[in-house]
Amino acid sequence: MEEFKSIPVIDLFAGPGGLGEGFSSVKSNDKYFFDIKLSIEKDPIAHETLKLRSFYRKFLHKGLEIPEEYYDLLREPSLKKREKLLKSLYAQYPEVAKEADVEARKIELGSDNYPALYVDARIKNALGEENKHWVLIGGPPCQAFSLVGRSRVGGVHETDHRVYLYKEYLRIIANHHPSVFIMENVKGLLSAQVNGEKVFDWMLRDLQNPASVFKNSKSPKYTIYSLAKTDIKDHKDYLIKAEKYSIPQKRHRVILIGVREDVNVQPEVLKEGGKVTLESVIGSLPALRSALSRDFIKSEIVEGRKKRIYEKLEDSETLWNEKVRAFRNQLLTKNEFGVKKELYENMLFENGIGAEFIECANTIAQDHPLYKWYSDPKLGGVINHESRSHLLQDIKRYLFASMYSKHNNKFPRMADYAKYDQELLPDHESASTGKFADRFRVQLPDDTATTVTSHISKDGHYFIHYDPKQCRSLTVREAARIQTFPDNYLFWGGRTSQFHQVGNAVPPYLAKQIGDIVRDLFLKMEDQEINEQGDAQEQLKGELVIEHS
């Protein structure tokens, strides 16, 4: 029997590795089916996350125990000490660290610093000479296509290099001919236009025939399929709604699967799964209070501009309880929420504002459909779980919003804040215009979360925790649970960078399901090749019999 060989994967614009994590977890007959040979990311901190996960995966795929030093690194709450532990970890396992370094490369695709010849050499070296079949995955930067981004600048500009970064992805298809490729992008791609032409139209044309753009490439053609529908009638049929596939968020993304013309197999589509609610994935994580940052005093006009005056606050459990208890009493004066005051009496938190590591157990129910996907019993706690510091007035808004949502099963709009108490409105020009009516959004416990985006790195207003006692926005680990990253997946860097990485990623569990489809396609292709070889041998035998007779 021929020795099993995993299918090589090249991951472009990899971010922290969401797509790669999903593909690398796919198995067939208890063996890992895909092998990430090269993952490319330009951001230095996301690259560090990528390299560390590659290091972890090397042990996993070789059937070796994950080193205890890896878990020591994850359990270290100090970011400075964590940096030292990382260097020590790589020094203790230099061969594996070198393999991870070769796989995870910090490269800015499409830049003058990394010309095409350099990138091509890395890909050829990663794939080797014998690999006829391999997979390309990745999502070219999408800010230019996002609906929010376009609204800020008035559309997509032809001078925006991000519009054309997908051509670097296309160039790699044209020059290296993957058997299958997966390309992911934002929903806004479907309506984006440049010079009156829909971007998606010319992307589809190019991807079907890469040689039409790169004429010297000798590229084969590709058939582009949807992962949602077999019968494509409209561009919207390429849209994947993640909540349909057991992902606990309403994340809608364009995901294309391209199959090389000589691969005469059509991929299946994703199978819909059960609804996974927000509370089911974050409700058992340690409860945390928000942290205090500053108090808004007043605003005044200075030289024609509004200047806001703040007082810095020294965060403490005592001060937090004093302020939040006062807010609670004010909000319950009208008692329109149908709640009892005593429900909010005990607002002390064992874990305070949290930490980069909190020792705990049972952070998700064992009968949860994603229990095995998230959990790692060896970890012994939760990482990246520390609350943000918030403006004192925002904490009051968060408290109001979560109480309102608990009673009404929906988050309040700006008009609801104004109706209850004018002091709840932020000192912002847009507060009364209706432009940002949903500026403060509570994530509802019995529903899937709204889309986690990179904006979560800037503030938490769109991601308020549903528990009124906690008065805070979501932590990095809560956002990572919503994105379906395993609990032992460490995001490198400070909290802002961690949030940015999580928001930019493809949900790994969704990627795993896509990987399953690609695996099945290869298995069918293998069966087809075996049958064709068998038919050829039978034909040859027949010809020999005729010739002999």
C-alpha cells in the first residue's frame, strides 16, 4: 500500500492563521490530510502568532506530546516575561522552531521589498518538485471593499492598491497552478465598483482564466464554485453566512473555491448545522468587571474647536463598586426594566478585571457541540481574558444597555438612551443625528453574535457583554471564542493587536468545514485516477490478448 502523503497548502495574507488552522485540523483515517508548507503575513505581530501556532502544530502532526514549556508560555500573565519564555521555548526546541520559521514568513506581498521572483522561489521551495496537487488559500486585504470603508471615502478608488492586491493572489495561481484554491473576502466585494464596473465581475473572469491577465504564465483555466449552493444564479450565491454552519456569529463573507480544469470533480457545498448561541460559548468563562480609565468633566470651545476635559481615575475594586452601585440605583429609580434591585447587590468579582491567564476549569459545557474543538484540558485555565478600561460614562451606558437588553431582548438605540435619561447620550455630534443610532450594541446571549471585525481593537461599543453585572465590552478570548479559535491558540502582542488579529481572521471552525470539502474532492479525484488506471490496464490486457491471438 502506498504511503500516505498529506496535501501541501500555501496560505497567503494569512493574518493570525484562521484559514490555516481549519485546514490543518482536517483528518482522513486518523491522519492529518493537509500540511501547511508556507504561510505569508506582513504584520510582524500577527506573524509571531502564526509562527508560534506553526511550532505547536509541528508536534501535533508528528504525533508528539506538546511540550510543557508551551503551556508555561500560555500560562504566563506578564507580556514581558512571555517574550523571554518564547525565546527560551524556541531555544529548547531549535529544530522545530526552525521548521516553524521556514513555514511562517513575514512577507508583504505586492511590495517592492519582496519582488515576485523572491515570493515564487519561496513557494517553489515549499512545494518541492513532486507535488502535482496542492491547495492555495487566503484572503487578499479587503478594507477597500468593506461597506464601512467605502462609505468613509465615497466608494472604491482605482488608485487604492488594496483593490489590486488580489492580483498578487491571481499571479501565484497563474504561475504555480494549484489544484484547488480558496479565496475569502468581505460581503462588500459583491457591490464594489471601479470606474462603473463591478469588481466581482472582473475578479471572476480573471480567476477563471488567469492567463488572460498573466499571458506568459501558461496557466490552466479554473472553474469557480460556490460553497453555499450548487446552482449559482446570482453573485449572492457565493456568500457564506457563517451562523448557518455552527459558527456563533453572523459573519457574512464571500468565499470562492476554484478547481483546476484537469480536476474533473465538483466540490460539495457546506452542510448547515445547528445554531450556536453566544452564551453557550462565553457564558462559562470567568466573570470580570470593567476597569476604570477616566471621568468626563466637561467640554469647551477652544479656538473654534471642541475640547473635552477628563480626569484620570485610579482603578480599584472599591471605586468601581461605588460608581457602578450609584449608576445602578439611578437607573433603577424608574425601574422600567422589570428587575429587582437585589439582583444587582453582589457585584464583586473574584477575578477582578481578568488577566492574560486565569486559572480555572469548566469554561464550556462538555455536551456543547464545539467542546472538543475549543478545549484543551492541559491548559488549566483561560488566556487573553482581561477586560478593557472604560470611560466612566461609558460604563453607565453599558450598564443601561445590558439592563435594557435583558428586559427587551434587543439592544437600545440612541433614541432609547435619550428617552430614559439625556445624560446617557455621549458628548458627540452624531449622538442626536441618528447617524450612529446603534453606537452602543449589546450582544444578546440567546442569539449568535454580530460580526467580529478589526474595529473591535479601537473600542468595545459594538461588543457590550450581555451581563449587567459585568458592565464591560468583550475580552479578546470572548471574541476568539466567537471566531471559534481553540482555547490554546495564543494571540501575540498587546491587547489592541490581539483584538485586531482576531477581528481580521477567518473562523477556524468554518475553515475546517471548507477543508473537509476540499479533502473529499481530493479523495474522489484519487478514486477517479485509480479507476482510470484500472480501465487503462484492462484495455492494455485486452489489446495484448488480441495481439497474441
